[in-house]
Amino acid sequence: MIDPQEIRLLIADDDEEFRSSLVRRFQRRGYEVEQVGDGASALHLLNQREFDVLILDLVMPSMSGLEALKQIKEERHDCEVIVLTGQGTIQTAVQAMKLGAFDFLTKPFPLAELEVVVNRAYEHRQLRKENFQLKQILRRAAPQVRMIGQSPLMKEVFRLIEKAGPTDKAILIQGESGTGKELVAQALHRASLRRDRPLVVVNCAALPETLLESELFGHEKGAFTGAVSAKPGLFEVADGGTLFIDEIGELPGALQAKLLRALEDGSIRRIGSLKERRVNIRLLAATNRNLAKEVEEGRFREDLYYRINVMSLVLPPLRERKEDIPLLVDHFLGPPWQIEPAAMEAIMQYSWPGNVRQLINAIDRAKILADDHVIRLRDLPPEVVGHRPAASPTSPSAPTAAAGSLQLAEVQKNHVLQVLQREGWNKARAARALGISRRSLYRLLEKYDIRPPAASGQNGS
């Protein structure tokens, strides 16, 4: 059942008396109605606001309805057009249909008939929009991975998902890299009332600022070099559904302000456009940063932090839920694979700084190297095998953990150095090769005091 209050209607007709009667009719029934007296004014208003349906008279002064329709389709305004024509201009109406008009009516006609056509046009627009969203989601969709765990920490995560999923509130998912934050977002979406609408994902760390703004908010044709056609942003794709912003802590300051505005009143504006569009989305965000500290240090807006953090859901690292590791190994191995006890012991003893993602990679690597569908110690990555604690009659765990931490730091430092040297110390290329943002690379350079050879010589280090 269509709710007339959802339909934004624009009427363009130079007959003021007829136009006023249409406005009164539709306003009484709850439609949101705007009116203009010519085609040029209709185009101007379409550039300022978004409408679902345009009722367009074909015979008007200065700019005819047919000329206006041509320009509407050339500029790709996303509204359905119903054309009105007199008895003598049926051929023109047929031409309008070829240009992309939804339907036409010949004057005079019952107003009830026009209302039926307006409702059908609105339904058609909604269907087009849903089809577009579905295509975008299918294009972006990745195979879903089930969340696995029976530890108390994971049972608490499942409880919070069950409670928070059906609400429409913004949720901040926190946790180290590789803990499965996107899986939590998928589970929250499936538990929500928006489960039949799109779940759209964007990773702030994967795109530079200019591309990220275009990805989120869209752009108009010619807005910048390379913008050969208009493109809707992910806010529009997610309209009615859920938008998951991963690594939101990487969002640049200028985009933080624009995101806050979108979350406050649902208003977005494509790059290069003056037109405001309205969207209705549920926001889920994720970060591996301490956003409260980022706020204190002025790198993240406090008002945005409270807007996205109505509720926080913290994912435990794998080292804090080791009782789940055998379940995860069994799941990722699948039938008919087996694992020998020594290999499982090594997996249980390792600290897994990359969490579940690193465990998946280790299992995949082992399956490539294994014989006879049996994972043995020799099939595991060197860092996992080399981390096994040495036998000690006193306290084996503390020195092993310290040694493992030092070993991992050295491995990470050497890997970053190798990639930088291979890329000729080009930080942009090195960050891409490492699969991290440039900001993350700079933090690693600072952490390990890594400097280019020339800089090192100048500083005497």
C-alpha cells in the first residue's frame, strides 16, 4: 500500500488555474507537492531537490515540455515523468514516450485517473531503485563466513548482536584487525528490520580521500577529471538498508563533517551538485583504533564519535579466546582434512597477532603444502612453528610470550623494510603492496624508527 506522504511530486504547467487544482487535490491526499509554470523552472527545481514524479505539460512558453524532457533525460534526473497533452498533440506525446516519459494523459481527464498514474510511476521508480541496489550489492557481495565460538567472550558478542540487531541505532564495532568486524556487521544487519534491504560496505583505509568522498556521496558528470558520467554514492545505494563504514578512524577531517551532516538529517550532496538528496540508512561503523583517544587528541570529531557510538560492541582478539581455536581450525579445514597433535599444539601456543584472518591464511597455506589431507607441523608457517614454548620447569609462559612478541616485531619490521626497498622507498606504492593505508605505514615507520638510507645517514643513525 502506497503512503502518499512518501511521494515527492512536481507539477509543471503554465495554466495557473488547472495547476492550482492539481496542487490542491494532491496536497489534500498527503502528497508533498511543488509547482512551477514552465519547463525551465522545472529543470531549475530538479537541480535543487529530488522528486519522485514530475507532471509535465507539453505545451508551455519559452521552453516546451518536450525540450524540458530531453534535458531531464540528458542530465539523468532520477524521476518518472508523466506528460500532459491536448487533443491536437498526440503525436508529440508519442515522441515524449520515446524519450523516456513514463506515461501520458490527454486533456481533459479525471483527476482520479492522474492520481492512479502518479502512484504507478512512483512504484516503477521504487522498483528501478531496488533493482539498482540489488545489482550493486551482488557486484560487491563476498561469500559470507559464519561466526564461530563457544567461549564466554564470544557468547557475550552473540548476545549483544541478538539484542542490538533489531534496533535501528548506530553501532560502533571495535577490535583488532582480523577479529571479524565485518562478520559482526553482517550478523547485525541480518538481525535487523532492514534485512531485506542492502548491506553496503566501504573501507576508509582502502581509498584516498578524493576517491572516498566520491564513493560515499557520489559525483556528477564533469565534477572532476575522469568523472565522465554521474555516479550515485554508497549512501544512495544503501538507502533503506544498512551502511557499514569499516576503519572509520581513518576518515579524514573534512569528510567527518560531511558524514556527520548525513547522519543528522539524512541529507547528502554529490560532488559537483547543488541538489540535496535524502536517504534513510542505518549506520554500522568499525575501527581498530581507540576512538576516544583520537577524540582527546583532536583527530576525530567528538560530535561524530557520539553519533556513531550509540552502542559499542568489542570483539575479543583470538589470543583471549583460545578455547575457540580448535573449532575454528576444524571449520576452516573442513572434511576430509585432519591435523596431527603437534601441529595443533603449535597453533594453540601461538599468540595470533593477526587474529582469525591470520589463522585462516595459515590453514590455507598448510593445506597447499600438506600430504594425504593431514596437516603436520612442517606445513605450518615458520612464525607459528618457531613460537612453540621451550620446556622449562619454572614459568614457561611468560618468557615465551615476551620472546614471541619480540620475534613478531622483528619479522614485521624486516617485512616493511623489504617492501620499502623493493618499491624504491616510494611510500604510496609500499603501502599498497603491504595492503595498508599510508597513515598506517607512517605509524609503522615511526614505531620501528625506519628511515630511508639518505635520511639515516644525515641523522647519523
